[in-house]
Amino acid sequence: MRDVGIPERVHAGALLTGRARSLQQRNGAAKTVARGHQQVRRNEIQCGHAAPAGPLVASGRDSEIFEYGPGLVLRRSRKRRSMEREAKVMGYVAQHGYPVPRVEEISADGSELVMERIDGPTMFEVLSRHPWTLWRHASVLAALHDRLHEIPGPQWLDPFLAGGNCLVHSDLHPLNVILSPKGPVVIDWANAARGVGPADVALIWLVMIAAELPEGGAQAIVARVFRRLFVRSFLGHFDLAPVRAALPVVGMWKCQDPNMRAAEVASMQRLVARESGRP
Ligand SMILES: Nc1ncnc2c1ncn2[C@@H]1O[C@H](COP(=O)(O)OP(=O)(O)O)[C@@H](O)[C@H]1O
Ligand SMILES: [Mg+2]
């Protein structure tokens, strides 16, 4: 493959301390990475529109995740948005002992982030396969929220709505928790901000209740009942008054998210209307 305008990839640790330098500078030449039986020159995947780093691991609304050599994955933003701040947040929460993948490298334009590969299913996958673990996992998710909200929100992070002094993830639900053999690990820090814990919990309440489920049939009914039980169990770990108080503003904000479908917006509006009047 022809080398074209290769953006340099820098080590996130260096980026965070302002000591960024390119892999080529560090290694003298294009680094060769063994990937299965295939040898891939790492600088080929640094091109803005080059071949994927390796097989696709997962594809979400915001990004695609590819294998990237032993023990690593590459997250590429679909819209080529910069993930520099996301990498910085991940480094920051890791310093506070919070379970997060280690950031390895980030491309110079920030649209590709290489991080530790966490082995294990997501909490969502485990819940789908072993629904009887609902109460345990609702408690794990609530504890992840509580631990996160104990971390001070740094000034370099945007405020979430009216702001606040703690770190909020804004997407801390079962799809963004990988259950590794060493414990739960939180991924997908794109929307991390400085806010208040109850707003983060209110947001997850809205997102979990609004998520679309398969239409019709017994399976859909079971899924709906299961989801309600999970959400109720999760909320049972918090003081609900401040969470309810945050619902209208958070709901109004989330309804404007262009990624939300019409049916999801309608569900969120129903939830806000139902819960807002309660103490
Ligand atoms: N560090 C990682 N290690 C292993 N798998 C990961 C890692 N990060 C993401 N994934 C996989 O990619 C999926 C989507 O990742 P995520 O960061 O949540 O992207 P999106 O923003 O598209 O939701 C996850 O559900 C998980 O299966
Ligand atoms: Mg995600």
C-alpha cells in the first residue's frame, strides 16, 4: 500500500503530558505488528481513509471498533470527530482508580483511539443470557455510577446542563460496561462531562426505558417486564427525589439528541410526564 499523508499517531500518555511524538520518530521506521498470520505495517492504518486495522469487533451508533494487534482495539469515530478529550478523561479516571481501558495511542487528528482490549461480554449480553442475574447487575451498575460521581469533575470538561462538581459519564448503561474476569470495566467516554450524579442517573433511567425493543409477541412482553424490573432495581440504590427533580431538564435535553428515534423520544416524554409530579 502506498503511504499517503500519514497523520502521526501519538502515545496518549505523551499527549496528556504534552510530550507527543510520532511512532515513526520513536521507532525510526514503520512499525510491524503481528496480527494472527498477517503482518501489517502499522503506519498503513494511520491514513485517514486506509484499510481497517483488523477485523471489525463491533459497530455502534457513534464508532466502529477494530482489532489492533495483541491485547488492543482501535476505536474509529464514524464522523471523524476528535477523541482527544475522551482519551484525556479515560486517563483522568484511571488515575482515580476507576475501571477503564488503558489508552495506548491516539492519531494526530484524534479520530482513532487505540486502547486496551477488555475481554468479556457486555453487561447487556450477560443480562440477555442470564436474566436471573438482574438484581446483582443492577447493583453493580449503580455502584459504578456512585464511584464515578465521587470523582471531581475537572474544569477542562464541559458542564452537563447546569453543571456541577463531579464527573458524569452520560451513557453509563449495560451496553457500556464490559464484564471482564477482573471486574466490570466502563467504556465509551465520548459524552463525559462535569455535572451532578442525579442528572447522570436520570439520563440512564430515560435511555433504558426509551430503548426500542422487538415489536409484538411474547418475547417483547417478557423483554419489557424484564427491563422494568432492572430499571426499578437500579433506581432502588439511589435517593430518588433529586433524580426525579432532574428528569424534566435532562429529558428535554435528551429528546433533542438526533440519534434518538421518534418512538424513543415519545417514551421519554411519557416517562417525564409520569414521574415529574411524584415526590
Ligand atoms: N476496550 C474495548 N475492549 C473490547 N471491546 C470493546 C472495547 N471498546 C469497545 N468495545 C466493543 O465495541 C462495542 C462498542 O463500543 P463503544 O465504545 O460503546 O462504541 P459506541 O460509541 O459506538 O457505542 C462495545 O459494546 C464492545 O463490544
Ligand atoms: Mg457504547
